[in-house]
Amino acid sequence: MRDSFWPAVLPALLISGGLALLVERLLKPPPLACWRRPVAALAIHLGLWLWFANVLLLLLQRPVFAASSLLAGFLFVVLVSNAKAHSLHEPFIFQDFEYFSDALRHPRLYMPFLGAARALLSLLAFGLAIVAGLSIEDSLLTRMRSEEFLTGAATLALAGLLLIGFGARQKLAVGFDAAADLRRLGLLTALWRYGEEEQLPCHPASPYEQPACAPALAAGPATLVVVQSESFFDPRRLFSGIRRDVLSEFDSLRTGAICHGQLQVAAWGANTVRTEFAFLSGLSAESLGVHRFNPYRRFARQGVATLATFLRHHGYRTICVHPYAASFYSRHEVFPQIGFDEFIDIRAFTGAVREGPYVSDMAVAEQVAALLEKAASQPLFVFVITMENHGPLHLERVAPGDEERFYSAVPSAGCEELTIYLRHLANADRMAGRLRAAIEELPDPAYLCWFGDHVPIMPGVYRALGVPDGRTDYLIWCNGGFPGAPVPRELRVEQLGGLILQRMGLLAARQ
């Protein structure tokens, strides 16, 4: 006796769909119960579930296999979201799908944060789906006519599209607070809405577009070096037992700085490109909408006026130095669009000294010093993105003597990551001193700007010592000196580039 499509398929779809709503409750933060969400959000959720289940059904031709595989994939996304929320204070969003391929190319940057338990649970779920699907059912094409199978699949696809279309017409509002949107809409609908928002036009007014950025003050060209220091912030605010001389060079620069203070940045723990693009473009997260989460994915590729385009327009040669693959975050494609003449990446650091798994900050400092020494009459802008302190810190080990070197009072157990972080931070401080020495040798005016992209990922340390507010630190220093002690000034990272140009005399201060 041959099977009918709907009795063969519906039980697996209904059971997997119900289990998915239970799995969704594992999310942190958990979404609202399904009956408390907007009807349109539920329609999109159900429509997407039917659509993906139908695609798998067409491929696998086994309803239990298709439904259990979809459920296993959904569980994996939930586990990834919770890992991200634990480390970065933000759940999984649509723009993060791109990082799955990055995780395969750069596994050390991603996989350790998933954790062994989550990885094993995901593998177990997929393994059970495969075993169940292949062992308890035969292909539907052996149990019914192919016409009936294809007609049923087409009906499922149409039902899914109708539900998605109904939900999409309601234009569910999103506030781009990823946790709040996830809680209100549920995982699948929040992913869908962020994907929709990415397709909409976005053209915020750049502060670096002409004629707003026409030079207003007479000034000769000055060299500019900007260092975006990986995970740099002053941890002495976090724990008073850290020795003051850990940042002795930075403190010395700060004493003679034109301006310094704490910096409100666009990222926590990772997602460097958010802070990076905010600095370069001068655009706030609010003005970017959904593109705030990864501006290099689509937005920056359309060409955006930046600090680099501004300086290049005024005769500067613009160079980025980054001791990692230029293809990471697609910088090799994006940076020519946002004003950089040259990108010096990991290929220029063959044989360079490493501190931990990455090229040392001091090796990067020497590369920049060589650029300054060889600079011709054309003014130079060097934007440096360091890597040494990237982490995962928990994969490294505390070295003998580290605690005596970095602490006047050793913190409680569980703070090993802080000790490792301080070792790399001390190297960043040495880099700052080396750049200062190189800039002081220049005969003409030169400026150094230094800032951190985000605080580091150290969840165990923060449980023991308290969670920092996410602000990093910055300074702007000039080799010509600055009379008097500057008053600390807190900034948003998108304000920093404009302030540099004002201090260099290339841009009039806004009233």
C-alpha cells in the first residue's frame, strides 16, 4: 500500500516545529512566549520553518530526516547565539552568518568561544538526525508517486511563502538592539527582519564629504599615525592591584598629549570593524541602521567619504598596516573604496617576531617606523590595526614571573586571563614608546593618535572583578609638544577623527 504525502509528512513537521519553540526558550535572552509575540512575527517564523523544511525534504526525501536535520541546525544556531551572548553581550544576528565561513578560514578566532560542550551537543544532534533519518524511513519516492511528492512539496513551499508574505507586509519594527529585538520577535523573525533591513538604501551624510570638510585653517602638511590597538583599555580602573608601570609609555604620552580620555566605542569584546569604521567614517551607529553590526558587509562597499578620503584629497598618501590577512572582514576589497592607497598585511611580516599566536606589536611598530623613515615629501597617513592582544586569551598560559611583574597585589583565582592580557598590554605600551621615538626623529610636525577598539573578552575575570562599562582609552599627541596639562575629555569614537583634523589645523571646529 502506497503512502499519501500529508500523513507521511505532517507529523514530522508538527513535532519538529513544536520542539523548535522549546529549543528557542534556551536562548539568552529567551524570546517571549509565542502567544505573546505579534501575529506577523509568528507568521514569519512558521513560514520560514515550512520553507526550510521543504527544501530539506526535497533534498533528502525523508520527512523525519529533513525535520530532525532542521531542528539540529536550529539548535546549533541557538548554541552559537548563547556563546556569542556570553562573550560579546549580544545574541546571534543575520549578519553573523558570514562568520561561519570565516570560522573555517580562521578557526582560532572563533571556535574556542563555542566551547567543547556546545560543539559536542551540536554534533550529537546532527548525528541523531542522520541515524534516525536513514534508519527508520525510506525515501518518499519509493512510497508514493513522484507527482504526488512534488505537488505536496510545492504546496508546502507556497504555504511558507504566503505566511512570510503576510508577516512581511506588517513591517515589524526593529530597534537594532539585538537582544531586545530577539526577545520581542523570536530568533527566526529577528534574523529575517535584520536581513530585510540590510537591503534598504542607507545614505547618511558623512562629516568628511566636501565641501563641509574644506580646510578652514592654514597649516602645513603633518604626518599622521593612528593606532587602533587590539583590545586596549586601561585595566587599572578594573583592579587597583595592577602595577602602574604596566602603561608607563602611554602615561607619559598622555601627560604631554593634546587631548586624551575615555572613548565610547561601538563594540564589546570583538567586532573590531564596528569601531574601526566608526572612527574612519565619523558615522554614528544610529545613522547606519542595521549596517552598524558589520558595515564592511555591504554599506562600505558602495564607497563612503572617510578620514582617509579626506586626507588623500588633500595630498596625503594613505596606508593601512595590519599584521593579519587582508581578506579578513574583506578589508582588501573595502579599503580601496574608503580611501586607502596601500594595504600592508601579514605578507609583509614573514619571519616577524610573534607574541603568542600573532605578530608582535613591536614588529608592527618597526614596520611603521620604517615607513616614516622612508617617507618622501608627500605627507603620510598610516592607520595601524594591531593583532597581538586579540585572544582567545584562555588558550595561552601564564608565564613564570608574570604575576610579580604585573601586580602589586595578585587578584583572586580565576584571573589568569587578566595576567595574559597584561603581558600583551605591556607590549602594546612598548609599541607606543617606539612610535613616539620614531615620530620625534621626524623634522616636521607629526601626530600620533592611539585608541582601543573594544575591551577584551575575559568573562571569568569580570565575574571576579566586575564588568567594565565598555569604554576604552585614547590620546592625541604631537611631536611639537603641547603646553599645559590637557583636561581629560570623553568622546564617542566617531568624533575622534574630526578632533584630530581640528588639532592638525585641517578642519574648522564645529560650533
